[in-house]
Amino acid sequence: MDAISNQRWFLPSIDPNGCEALRQALGCDASLAEIYLRRGLTTPAAVQEFLEPETLKLPPPNTVFADLDRAVTLLQQAIVRGEKMMICGDYDADGMTSTALLLRALRHLGADIDYEIPSRMHEGYGLNERIVQEHYERGVKLILTVDNGIAAFQPILKARELGLTVIVTDHHDVPPQLPPAHAILNPKLVPPTSPYHTLAGVGMAYILALSLAQQLGQWRELVRPLRELCTLGTIADLAPLTGVNRRWVKQGLQTIPTSPLVGIQALMQMAGCLPAENTSLTPAAVGFHLGPRINAVGRIGDPQVVIELLTTEDADRARELAAICEETNRRRQELCAEIEAQAIAHLEATGFDPQQEWVLVLVQPNWHHGVIGIVASRLVERYGVPVFIGTYEDETTIRGSIRSIPEFHVFEALEATKDLLLKYGGHKAAGGFSLRAEYLAPWRDRLRAFAQSCLKPEDLRPLITLDAEVSFEQLNWDFYTQVEQLQPFGSENPQPIFCSRGVKILEQVPMGQQGEHLKLTLEQNGQQMLAKAWRWGSFFPLPPNVDIAYHLTAHTWNGDTRLELELKGVKPSLAWHVPDPPSHPIPHWQPLPPLTTLLPKLQDNVLLYGYGRPNIPPHLTSATIHYDRPRDRCRTLILWSLPPSSTHLRWLLAVAQPKVVYVGKQQPAIAPLAPLILAIQNHLRETTQINLLALSQTYWIAPCTLVAILRHLGYCCEDFAPTLSIAEELARLRRWYQLEAKDLARLAQTWGTS
């Protein structure tokens, strides 16, 4: 249970007035208005443009991409001359769909064209000098890269020296030195504000293919099939579904169910995701059914299978190739499950502690390199730390993949440790590496040191970003329909994650061949919902009273469609209270004089309270000294320091009933923020019944400071007053501790007690 209850739940703050204004302007549910605002859609016009991407005004591509006209001219000349051309693709879904798209388009336009995809296992990513040399010897005159090439300086320089024409289409980050290609098309070269900036590799290939087809007057019959291939690749590559991507993907999803491409039809039938008549395909169908079957072939099979599948006109051959994709994906699933289980077992046996290690570096022999990246992503979800996972290429060399958390920049970590690496590459969220096995231990130490320099301990927990808090009563078909208008979901427009508090688990049953999933019946305030929790079998049983984070989904079985929840996170429900102090008399407030002066004058019962307060030797005073908590009424209260809040102070006054209060100037030492948060988090593992006064006294923080921390950890504390940020609450706490006797005298007049 720790792995999921340890999650960070984050609900970004919004302006309540702006939310209400947007809700009224749109006439939508308040939770929908919250989602729009949290996605940066602050006006009705912005919402409308997002929901209807067809209204987006697009500049002509040749006014955005400086080399587009030149690339079209070079391809047109090569076609006219009958020159041999070659596409160098990539073995992921983006690279394979890009290759198939340009291969289909250029053959249709009369080009003499072939392709090659470098070996994942033996050559790695991108155009290389071996490919350049071999195709030069075969008489190729023009090389066209898709989803790669922007970093291939030396291979492209070699191609130029051999007299070849080179066109680069790519979407990866641009290196300091561009390759010496004749034309470079890369959305990272255009301003971030451009609607084309977030194109995947297949989107860049789509623009080039259509631009050439328009130049040759043969574009009409190509638009639909190429857009459908563009849709597959864009979703499978997790490209941001904003800007032009959102427009094209939405159009493609509408036509894919009746696609003229027999390969796509065969793949949908094999995957069992062919939608009902007159309905669109969903991004989830591509992301969870079609995309994995394409990607599986690139990871552990032969990419030529996918290229042929997406370019063949033979329906029988398409079904044969789709069956190969299906079988390959089944093997990929088995490999992933096997490696993930081995990894978790190893980490549990060795007592892996994210708070101690900061990064997870795991290397084992005989793991398939093609799937360890998927396993790395799952381990990030489970442990909440950057994951570096590898396997041995041979006895001396390790090769691996990296997946990260939002606060950790993978490429910067690789740059900082590059002296230990043979090869590396990547971006903020993911990457790859190879190194000598003898350097594994020092590399792990260096990565840990790098993580400690840029992460805080509270970052080392899985992050769930919530979109809105809702009740089960809101979860009806009308609400679901409004949420679905945000489709297509994907990168930078994720499927909303909702939160509901105080949920009872009425029933939970493991399901799946090995009980790896959970099926649950949930109840909140008399309303019941069914839920599923994928790959949560190891957390069974969940506690009976929880807060949940989830996707709202529609599930169809035997012709019956109903709303269901797909759980993404669970926390034990937090029950908290702040006991109100009873009425009490208002005492006389005085600054605390030196104890050597005060003690001889004291009589009767005295309460000495405060951070760092001394113990008084009995011979120094005739008074009876009580410490911290009065056992009886005390005529005098000595505040060595102030208590953490005015509520704590009023409880002291109510119980002790002092006539006079002496106020000292001692300042409590509050723990640094990161250890403070961890200590409170560890406390919550022991109990979810919280007395805010008692717990805040333990750490010398105010209840509002404690609630700000609880809210940072994902607990709502909905009946508590609004709080500031943790930093602002701590600043307010420091100001409280600086109050003097005269300040407290004024404050006491507002309490209304006598």
C-alpha cells in the first residue's frame, strides 16, 4: 500500500472568481471550468478554439519552415530525373509511421524510393555512415531522414562528400551545430508560439509529403491516408495534442474507422478496437491498442513488418502482418511483466529506499533492451524517483534507458556524468546510455549526488496532478459528455484526473490471470460506483476508507455501457479535528523580566511553558512550578516562548486560568521544510486520525501551517479555512513568534472572552 499512499497529490490553485465567471459564460459544470483554467484556457474564446481546433488559423507551412520549398524542389527534381532515393527511418512508432507515410506518398508521386531502418540492437538510433556508404554504392542519389538526422553531423558530412543530396526531417532537440544537409525541416527551429512547434516526426513528414503532392497537383487522394498515418504516429509518440497536432489528430480519428488503408483496418480488427459504426476512434484506442502493437515490433521484432503493413494494398497480406504484430505485442507484454516482477523483487529484497537513494539505478543480465524503457516508466510510477535501468550488451558493456520525474532533468544528469559514459542521449524526461560495467558503481554515486543537488526529499514520491475534486453525485452521463469534449487526450492535454474524498470500499476482488488487477465497488454518501485498478494486485487489500484519484471512463460489456472509475491513486481518508478552547478570563500581560528577579516574587502555582524553557531548581522560589501542561490552576503563566498559535495560547489560558502572563522572547527552532514534511508524512503512516493542535505542537508549527503541508501532500482538509503556501505560512508563523506582551494584550481584546 505504501507505494500508492505515498503519492504526491497536487491540485493547482485557480482564481475562484475567474472560475465562476468562466462557468457562467460557458454554462458548464463548475468542475469543467476548473479544468479549463488549469489548462491555461482562461477565456470563452480560448475554450472554444481548443474544443473546435478546426477554427485554428494556420499559417502556410512554407512561411514557417524556411527550407520547405527547397526540400520540395529537390524531391521534385529527383523524381523527374528518375534518381534513386532512400528514406532512413527509426524503429519507434513515430519513425515507422513516418517512413511508411513518405514511402507511400513518394511512390504514389512516381519516385524510385526505398528505405532502411538501423538495427535497434546493433546500431542504435539514427542515420549512420554504414547506411550512407552502402546506399551510395547502390546508386542512391538522395537521402531523406525521418524522425532522425538533426544530430547526424558526421554521416551527413560523409554523404555530402560522396555527392549525395540530403534532406533532414526530424523533431528532436536541435544541437549547437546543425548538420550540413541541403534542407532541414524541424519544428524545434520555429518559435515555440507557432502551432507547428510541437509536431512529431510524422507530422513533419506529413507536411513535406503534402507540400510536394500539392506542387505536383496530386494531393487530393493522398490527404486522408497520410493524415491517418500522421494520427497514428502522433498519438503513439506521445506528441503534445495541442496546436496543429490536435487539429489533425481529431480529423484523423474521425476517418480511421473506415480507413482505406487495409493495414490499419487489419490492425484494428486484430486489436479488437474497431469502433461502432459512425463513431470516431479514440486516442486511447490508438495509445493502448494500435500504438503498442506497432511499437512492440520496433522494440523486439522487425520494423519492416510495420512498414509493409502500413503500405500494402493486399488485404490478405495485411491480416498476416497484423497477426505478426499481435504475437509480437503479446511477447512484449510477457517480457515487460517478467522484467518488472524481477526488478520489484530485487528492490524489495535489497530494501530499496527512495529517500535514501534519490535515484534508482538497476542493471541485470539477460533483460531485453527493447522493453526496459517501458519497465523504467512503471518503476517511476511505483517509486517516484528517476529510474536508470540497463542490461549487459556483453561482459564489459551496459546499455540502458532512463525515465524521470518532473523535477529531474535527464539530459543534464547525463551531461554532468558524461566522462563515465560511452554514449548517451535524451531530453528532460527520458534518455539512453551505455557505459563500461566497471564504472557502474561510481556512476550511481555521481547520479545520486546530482539528484541531491537538484531535488528535495519531498520530490521523491510519485506525482498525481489532479484536475478537480468532485463527488460521486456529479458523475453522470451529462458530466461525462462534457469531459469528453476535451478529447483527444494525450501529451499536454491528459485525460482529466478527478479526486473524491471519504470513499468507502464496499467490495474489492483481484482479477486477471494472476490477480494482477483489482475490481472494486465504491460508495460515497449513498452513491455507488464501480472501479478498476490496473496492476494494483500487489496492493490488495486496500483500506476500507479512502480518498481516490481516478479517470472517469465508459465501459461497454455485452451491449451495456456504464460509467466506471479507473483508479490512479489512493490515500487513507484523513480524519482531523481542532478542539475549540473553552472561555477563559483575560489576564494581565507583561514582558518577562530576568528569572533571577522574578522567581523570588512568585507564589502559589506557576506554569512555565515554551521552547527551550529551563528547569527551575526548587530552592530558587517558593512557588510550585508546573511545566508545559498545568495540572491545576496557575496564578502565573510564564511563556518562555509563544505557543505555535493563538488557539494553543487560548487553551493554556483556559486550563491554567492565570491572572498574569509573562511573555519571553525565545524563538522556537522549526525544522527545515523538507525534513518537516517527511516527518509529518511518516506520522500519517501510523494514523489517519489527526488532532491538529497536538500534532502542530509536536513540530512547533501553527495548525494552518500543518494544514498547508497536508494539502501539499494531497489531503484536502476541506472544512479548514483557506491556507497560504507553505512558505507563506512559515513566514506568518515567524511573525507570530515575534509578538510581544503589548501585541498579545491587543489581540486578546478580539477574543471576546472575559
